[in-house]
Amino acid sequence: MSNKAKGAKKKQQSADPRQLVANNKKARHDYVIEDVLEAGIVLSGTEVKALRMGRASLAESYVAVDHDEAWLENAHIPEYFQGTWNNHAPRRRRKLLLHREEIDRLGVKSREKGKTIVPLRLYFLDGRAKVEIALARGKKEYDKRQTLREKQDMREAQRAMRRQELLT
């Protein structure tokens, strides 16, 4: 393999510097995403090690703003199995690191009727744990059905176009 080929392969691997740990697919299904932010997260050592193993769940988690601080609530990071007596609690509150203006804006907007703040993804960026959070509005049941129907229609159209290409 030539040096150029090695360099191209390395660029393809490092195109997205984010190392994804957890993805909250349910949030995108249950909510209309209005505004997305990236926040740092305060973790203990065993939590970081558990995350590096790719073990976390954002299902049923949310962000709360109280006393001018943002907190990630109900996110599950399981205990590090090689940890000792000072292991972390799996569902503890974790502080989010945001600018003061961002916290204030999120706090005001989340108090509006029908709006909440949900985590979308948990990942490592340049060795630091980050959470992608979103200001979201809850979908009604018929909105969810309509979204699923649109996705299904798009899939069927794609299949039909592929079949048409194969026949010609």
C-alpha cells in the first residue's frame, strides 16, 4: 500500500472526530427538535471508564435547569465493573457545562408550555465527554403516526426507483 493510500484511509477514519457512546432515538421520535446545543458534562473517573467501554443509556433522561445550573437527570451510566468501593451511582444527577447565557435562555424557553430539554447524543470529542442537548416540543400521537407514514412512503419510493434502475 502506498503512502497516499495510507493517508487517505487515515483521513476517512478520522472524518468525524466524535466517538459516539449513546444515542437517544426515542427523543427524535417523541419530540420536535427546535434548538440543539453541545454541553460538557462533569463525570467521575469510573463514569468515564464505563463510557469508554460504550456503556450508557439516555432513554427516559432529561435536562433540568435549577438554581442557574443545568443538570442531566436520569441518564444511566452503569457501574464500572473493575471499580472499587468508590464506584459511582448509575443514575445520579450530572452537572452540564454551559455558558450562563445558554443556561438562562434554556431555562426560560423550557418553562413554556409543552417544551422540555432532552439529551440526543453522548459522545467523546477530543477526549472530553460531551452531551448534545435539544430544546424540544412534545409531539401528539397523530404527529408521530404521520412522521412514520412519511418515512415509510420515502422508503417505498426509494425501493421503487431502485427497482426501476435495475430493470432498465
